[in-house]
Amino acid sequence: MPLTQHQILDLNGIQLSLYSAGPELGPVVWLLHGFPECWYSWRHQIKALSEAGYRVFAPEMRGYGASSAPKDPAKYDLISLCSDIQAAMDLLGHTRVAMIGHDWGAPVAWHLALLEPQRVQVVGALSVPFGGRPKKPAIGMMRELYQDRFHYMLYFQKPGLAEAEMAENIPRTLRVMMHGMSGTAGASTLVQDKPADARWLDDRVDPGVPPDWCSAQAFQVYVDTFERSGFHGPVNWYRNFERNWENTEPLAGKQIDQPALFIIGDADPVGELESYTIKKMPNVVPRVEQHVIRDCGHWIQCEKPEPVNQLLLEFLAREFTPKVAP
């Protein structure tokens, strides 16, 4: 890791914990993490991008680490999450940025591209595609489809339940989730054949150690993050499907016209669940280029940092970095 700076920004009614690295005047790249991760999940990209001359900003998203974690689920709707980053860019004077997100950070990045077409000049997403505003909230479709069967997103809707289970043994929770969605996973933590009233992780096997791609030092950063702020904030992101759908009505039918990059692992269970969205994505993101990384699961920027870094650097050099006349 290069030398990183840390600051706490007061904005949008919260405090946002923000890490940065790279030359002060370098082109600005934002890296938005997902669940259950932290800013440090971008450690390989922070190093590669800052060494290439970019000024990199990696926040602890609302609900994580040293950032504020309101108790009210309504404080985690997608527009509020976008507003955190917009307010940070205002404070820092950012007028031209590349916005990259992974997992839950991807919808935030996609929507910032819609909300900020001038400032967000290029957008990238890892693992989670963009298909436009759905005809109805996704959680309603899940309820119809699963009914008396278990689905983790439905389980997450019950206040206090999922966050309490995950907090019982934070290292075990993280090991199970990391292994369960890695490229070498034997059983995904996404789709499980059990009754709707079951708990999420009880029947998952704990390997006892983090995956090979996560060192003991890196794993401890994840553990410290959730020991500090718990899981109620991150799980609250999942409790806003209806609210997100209502609040994004003004964006319905809009395309993302900026140059866009989408990367996914061939063994990522999200790829199967979102196969239709991935196919239709060029209809709403006409300038998207898509890449599949082999032998890779959901934690793509950590499992396969070299190919991810190469794709990011090539994309940014081609579509974002100002060309200097000879």
C-alpha cells in the first residue's frame, strides 16, 4: 500500500471517513466499496492507480467503519448514499472524476453517473451491472418468487435479525462470506435451499482461515471495521428497495451515456442471478465495455487484482486521462 491520508468530512448530515492516496493534482478516481467490505478492499487498486499518477479517494461508505451509521433504515436510501459522495466532491472541489464501484458500491456509482453526467465523466462497476429502473421494486419480485423459501435479502428485511446473527462471531461471518462467494466456493451464501424462517449462516462451513487472496493483516482490517460499527448500517442498505424505486422515478428511462466499464468474475454467483441484466445493459449503457475474468468469484478486485488493475488502467488511460499535446 502507498502512503494514504485519512480525514473525516462533515457533510450531508453525517461524518464520512475518507482515505486518499496519489499525487495531489492527479486525475481523480473514486473507489466505492460494497458489502461486507471496507475501503481496504481496494488496497491493490489504490496502489496501482496512485502509482500511475491518479489521485484516489476511497470512502468508508455510510454505515461502515468510522463513518456515521444511523439507526434509521430510511437513512440508507440510494439517493442519500449518492448525496454523500456528491457532497464530498463539492467539499473537495472535484469537477471531473472517474467513479468506480464494487458490489453495493456499483449501484451508487451507476446512479452518480446518471445524477452527475458532467462531473462523473467515466464510470466503472465490478460485479453488479446496471439495467435501468425496474418496473417494480426487486424485493417484491423476490417475495413472489421465494414465498416460503429462504433468500438472504428477504431475511435482511427483518430489523435486528441479520445484523445480530452476523455480529455473534465477526471473524467467522467474514470467513464464511469471503469463502462462500470466492471463485473456489463450494456453496454460495446467496442461494440456499432451506425454509424461509431459517437463519442465514448456521449451515455454512467455516474454513477457519481467510481465503488465500486475503492476508491475515488485510483480514484484520475487515474485522476491525465491523467490530467498530457493527452490521446494522450495511444491512440497512438492503431495506430500501421500495424507497429506492420511488426516489429514482425521475431517472426512469435515462441512459448512462458516459464511457463505462463492467468487470465480473466467471464464478461470481451474481453473474448467474443477473444474467438478463448483463445482456440488456448495452441498451441503457450504450458505451459500456464488458469483461469477464476467469477463475474468479465475487471479490474480484482482491481475488484477481492484476487483471482488474490492467483493465482499469487501460480504460482510464483511453477514456479519462487528459491527453497532453507533445
